[in-house]
Amino acid sequence: MALINKIREKSGVAVAVIAISLILFIVGGDLLGSQSLFGGQDQSVGEIAGQKISYQEFNTKVDEARAAYEQQTGRPASDQDQIQLRDQAWNQFILDIAYQKEYDALGLAVTREELIDMVQGNYISPAIRQTFTNPQTGVFDKNTVINYLKNLKSLPPEQQLAWANFEKNLSADRLRTKYENLLRLSVYATTAEAQKEYQAQNTKADAKFLFIPYYSVPDTTVKVTDAQLQEYLDKHKDQFKSFNSRTIQYVTFPVTPSKEDSTSLYEQIKTLARGLATATNDSSYARMNSDIPAPLYMTLGEMPDQLRATVSTFSPGGVYGPYKENNTYFIYKFGGTKRDTAFTVRASHILIRPKGTGDSAKVVARLRAEGILKQIQGGASFEALAQTNSDDGSAQQGGDLGYFKNDGRMVKPFEAAVFGFNGTGLIPRVIETDFGYHIIKVTEPKTNTLYRIASIGKTIAPSQATRDEVYRKAEQFATESTSKEAFEENAKKDKLVIATAERIPENATNVNALANARELVRWAFNDETDLNDISSAIEVDDQYVVAVLNGETTEDQVTVDNFRQELTTKVRNELKAQQIIGKLGNASGTLESIAQKYGAGALVESVTDINLATGFLKTAGVDPVAVGKVFGLKAGKRSKPLTGDNGILIMETTKITPAPAVADYTMYKNQIQQNASARTGFFINEAIRENAKVKDRRAKFY
């Protein structure tokens, strides 16, 4: 009896355990999220001013934006639209949280009366004007808005919601405008700043300089150590801002049609050819069975080359093909001809453009064109002369322009000459147009015949069996590559090319030439992916990718590896600078003699009328330090060797022309204020985001 009671007790526990397990199985995804009873990973898509944005509330805002978009456009949102809508929703959170704190601190608001005025009052919002402007007349009528609002409650709920969101955005835009305008009023330029800008733009200098570029010293002769890289980074940390990124190496397994896929499609196209031959409505049959749309009527010029070559054998009802073009098989059924309203012709030309705008240039060009025409009439090759003389892109094709119609696409004199010529051959005179002088050869006669062609094109696509086999090979490679070394060894053994993608940002959608590679990026950024881990086979369009994680950077930690290439260039140039300056020694004499003594790589150049605002030093490029040195020297004086951005320079000022004295600097003051004002919106956005410590983690979810 005690045993039976014990079994009953245990069975009750078992039932409870099974019930709990079922509940966890059904709703586990919700319970085991960030708000679950058992903790789990953080399910927030980001953080703004210390406030976490959950995936659920973010997705709700995205859904609202998508509904409004689809209501407005009348079409579903595409994948690219979805990306933009997520950005829009994220920016809205920043406005609602980070910006709103600034608005509240200043007491800024949009009153109900102000909103009404924006919608139907005296100061209509530009967004309202754009939305309610008659597209036919281009006229905005305020009564249209008023009538819409009167009938708003009778509209479907989704339209009422769309209007509510529209009004909310109007208020948000007005608030931001108020805030930015308020800060723009704080932009001010002093007279001293205006005077300095005037001097920078109008004081001129002539200079002569010796320039020894860093690239004149071979990189292989300068060794850079990790200790030197670290030392440089420690001294210039402000110049190197890190961000979350990953570096990977990867191999690809393209999913391409197999020989069996090609054979299978060829058999299918032969079956379709028999069906096309007997179809009573061949155009409908072709349209239903073709992968590639094609016009029912074609000119000779619109036909594919292989079909055009068989035109002389056409007979009504005849089926031609299959012809293979790349990965597509085509079959065609000829259904007779009819006359077009336009004519088609094929021609080649040699264009001689005048080398100037005057009459004399035109005379020279005409004489040259007439000389070429006489050479062709004497038996010279039109195509060869076109390649060596024509000033047109068609020269590479021997002057061939292909087929074209008399529909105005060619300039009138050219069109008149070609379509006024009967048969084929060389037009015996030079034709003048706005482009120059043309020697023209009609290669196929004009015709207005249209051919009725029912076309079926079937593209060879990899079968599921082929796709499965490629996936199997990719997975086998991934399974056998248990380490980075094994990955490289297996790639070498299988003759696979290893590609490298450096510093991939977290929100990237493409990786090198791999488009739509979000899954690959998400794998690289997954919290469970460690350095030197090997991925499974990841599908990216028509290929599978297996990758190894080589490196990572974070926004919080800056290391040499994060910026190895940039740091190496900087340090190497510093070492080259020391080497060049050491070789120059105590340089004396003319700059030319110093350059000659130094040897290969040293250049002496002169510049005139440079200024501090836009100084450009020819081969040395833009170098503010060197330009500043010119203006800091008296005429006839020379600087010591200085380290520039691109090499070592010795500057010699030959002439300084001071800016003429002016009494009024208002224009320059306005210029400074306008430039600063134009950047205000950008600086505000950057400052608010930085102050709010915005952390965007959306890439973990999308």
C-alpha cells in the first residue's frame, strides 16, 4: 500500500514536469529572452541615453513605419526598403529620447494651435503642401486638406493611423527646426576672424622648393617593429578611433549547373520545341514557358546573331534552334513578316572632329576627312582607317554603329545621308554634322521588315541535387578544417582561392564582392564566434562560403592590429624622413645643387600665386605645414629640411605679395558664418549622439 502511494506521488511530479516542459517548448522563445525567468542574452537592439530599446518595441515601430510606407506607395516594402525603414525607426528613437531631453531642457514644444496652423492655417508645412498639391495642375488648395480632415473618421483605420503618424512627424520636424535655428543664432564670426580669412585668401606667395618623396626610398629597406608601432599609437591615440569590426578569410563553393543539369534542360527545350511547333496560339505558349521575355516582332537588328544568320532559311511555322547563349537555350518560331513604320539599317562611320572652334579648324578637319575618303575609294580598308583615325568610340569596332532606326536618335544630316542611300557601300561624300565630319559606309541595306518570332528562352539552373552536392562539399571542407592551419591546408589541397575581407563593420551587407552576405557578417560578430573559429557552410546567393575569423576590433579598445597598415605607413615614413634628412646633412648652395648632390628622387619645383587657403605644391600635393613655412619666411630666405605629409621639403620664399588693404570685411564675416551655419545640423546630431552614448546593436538581429 505504501508502494502504491509512493508511485502516485511520483506520477504527480512527472505530470507536472511534463506540463512545464510543454509550456516551455511552446512559449520558450518568449520566456527565454532578455526578460525571461531564467535570464539569457540581452535582447535589446541598442541603448540611447541609458535607456535600452527592446527588440519588441523597436520591431513595433518598424512595423508602423512599414505599414505607413505601404499605405503611401501602394506596394510591399522591398528588402532595401526594409533596411531604410529600420534606419528611420532607429533615428526616430534617437529623436524621441536624446533630442527630446534637449528640447525639454530649453522648454521647446509645438502647441496644438501651432500644429493646426501648419496643417490648415496661414503657415502651411512644406510636407502638407507637397502631399496635397494636385499632380495635374501643380496647385495646392487648402480646402483639399480641410475636406480630407472632415472625412478622416470615415476612412479605414490604417489610414487614420497613417495620418496620426504623419502629424506626429510634422511636430517632430518643427521641433528639430526650432532647436537647430536656435543654435544657428549662436553662430558668430568676429572681425578679427574675417580679417584673418581675407588675408589667407588674398596674400600671395611665390616659392621654390626641394622635394624628396617618401616613395623614393624603397619600403623594403626600412624595417618597422611592433614596438615602434605601439609607441606611435600611444603618442597619437586621438587620431585612431576604433569601431566594432571583424577580419575574415574565406573560400567559396559556387553553385553552378552541372553537366546533368544542362542535359536535362536540353531535353526539356526539345520537348518545348515540339510543343511550340504545334501550338495554335504560339505567342501565349512561348510566354508561358519562357524564362526571358522577348518582343513578338523583331527587326533584323534586334535579333540575336545566331538567329539572324538563319533568316534566309525562314519558312512560316518553322522552329529554329535550340541556340545556346551563355547559360540559356533559345528556340524560335517564325510566323511571317509585316511592314514597320520605321526603317532599320546598319552602318559604320569614321568621325573627324575639328581641333578647335574656328573656321580654320573646320577646314582642316574637312580636308582630312576628304583625304581618308579618297584612300578608301582607292582600296584602303575602311575598318583599319576607322581604328586609327576615328574620333568616336566605335573606332574599336572598325567604325561599326550596329543597327539603328530612322527615329531621330541619329543627328538629322547623318540620318538623312544613311537612309537616303540605296543598297550597301561607301557614301561618296563627307557628311557634316554638329559632331564633325563623317565618312559613312552602309553595311546592310535599309529595311522596314518586321519578323514575327515566338521565342522561348530557358536558363540552365542548378538542380536541387546539384545544390545539395555543393553544400555537401562545403560542409565537408568546414568539418575537416578544425583550425586555421587546417583551413589553409585544405584550401591548398582543394585548389581553392582564399580571399581576405578586412575590418568588416557590424552593419555590413556586402563582404568584398559577396552581395547579400548578412548571414556571414552575423556569424563573424556572433558572441559565440571566437578568433580562429571556422564557420559552417553559409549560403550567400548562388554559392556557399566557409570562413575563418582572423581578427576583431572593438570601439572601446584600440590596438596595433586594429590599424597595422596605417600605423606601418606612418612609422615607416618617419624612419624614411630621418634617413633622408641624414643624407641631406648640412645642405648648402642652390636647391638644384642640393638635389644633384642628394641623387635620385630629389625634385626642384616652383609655384606662383599660392595662398594659405588653397596652397598646392605640385608633386608634393597639399601640405599645410610647408605652405605655412613659405608665408613665415621673408623673401629670399630658406627653411631647414622639414617633414611634410608626403616627403621632406626645403622651402625657399621668392616673393610675398600682401593682400590689398580693405576697410570692410563684411563679406568674409558672412562667408564664415554661412559655412558654420551650414554645418550646424551635422554638428548638433553628432554632439547629441555622443552625449547620449548611443549604442546601436541592431546588427545582431538583422
